[in-house]
Amino acid sequence: MQNLLTDRDLLESLAVEVELTMRRHTETADEWQPHDYVPWDDGRNFAFLGGEDWDPAQSVLSDTARTALTVSVLIADNLPSYHREVGKYLRTGAWWRWVGRWTAEEARHSILIRDYLMTTRACDPVQLERLRMDHMTTGFRRPPMHLLDVLAACAFEEKASAIRHRNTAALGENELVTAISERIAVDDEMQAEVFADLLAAGFEQAPDQAMRAVADQIAAFRVPSLTLPDGRSSDEALAAAGIYDPAKQDELVFAPLLQRWNVFDRTDLGEAGETARAELDRFRP
């Protein structure tokens, strides 16, 4: 029988791994600038400063691209909630530095998409601001989680986010939307790799507990969503547009990470770990 490790035990035993993983991440990540992707020459004042307020005829984006970017900026803009939910479990040493780095990267995504949408008048700025205020006021809350649950959930969420942005790029809307979406997708993929690497280290320390965390977080997984102005949920709109379909999560989000963690070939599981693994049998190759 494996000894159960507390979250404090794991925070301490994995601290060096966090430091090394974050160092690899920061050394390999591109130092890109959000302002480089915004066509500032397209911008002009709104009526408050003597210009012209937004009109639907000014938008050159398709409904699909506008919906995808609106959802992305609102999710990224809700960083205070995500930061709080992750940070309350990882408020120590190298873990806290990684939370800060991850938050800064996510904020950069929000800045970029919002600046692009406002400068190009791709969406109604008043409506976007109202949605942002409502989404952030409602906030985002998780049920209580253990450390390994946090790592599994974040790995899945960043993997899903990368898929959304890759599919937005694949729309071929225009060169800038493609470049912006691909740039953010690269960050998402690298962030997913950090969380996946840390959970892989957790598997080495506490395989039964890590397997339990993976099974539980797959069962509980939900992509952050919001209600759009037309009354649809963002989940429904993105699935219809081919941007993100929850029906494909098993194949595109979960299966690659289960393979990354060698879930079905592990020989270090106890009874509790085997029970958790049995709940993932639908993914077995």
C-alpha cells in the first residue's frame, strides 16, 4: 500500500521540479509582443472623443471568427478568478512564481485580442464591455481540490484552449486573425506541457493519488463558458462552428495526455490507483 502524501508533502517534494520546469519554459518561450499584432493604423476615435461609434457594418469578421475571439478574450479577461483559484493552492516558493508567470502570459492574450477587436471595430465594444463586466462579476469557482487535481485540471484546460485557438486559426479568416490565434495556441501548448510535466512528476511521487486526480478531473471537466448576446452558450456556438466540440474531447484533449502520463502501462499502482485507472478504460488503446 502506498503512503498517502499530503498537499504540503507534494508541494515540498516537487518544488525543485517546478523550478526546473519553469526555467525550461521561460528559456524556450518566445518573447513576443502583443502590440506587434495590432493594426493600429486601422484605429480611430469613438464618439466620446469626437469620432464615430461602432456600427455593425464596420466589422469585417465572420460571425464564427467574432464569436471565437469574443469567447477567448472574455475567458482570458477573467484572469482574476482563475489566478485566485490556482493561486490559493500554490502560494509558495517556485509554485507561486509559476502562477505569476502563467497569469502574465494569459493577460497578454487578453490584451492582444481586446486591442485587435477594438482597433479593427470587429465587434460591438459596448456589448463586449458589458459581457466582460458580467462574466468577471459572476467569476469562476472550483470545488475544493488537492494539488494533483489542480495540475490535471490545468493541463486539460490549456490543452483544450490550444485546440480552440488552432481551430480559429484554421478558419483562414484573415492573416492577422490566423497569426494571433496561432501565436496564442503556441503559448497554450507550452503551458499545457508545464502542467503535464508537473503531474508526470506527481505520478512518480504518488501514482495512486495522481491516477485518482486524473480520473476525477476528466469526469468533472468543463470548458469555461458564457452566455452570448443571442442567448446561446459559448459551448454551443463554438461546437457548431467547429472551433471546439466537447464530443471530441476524449480524442483530442484527454487521450494524448493519458498517453503522455503512461496511464495504461504503469506497473506502480496500488489498489486505489487500479480502481481509478479502471474508470478510464474507454481510453485504453
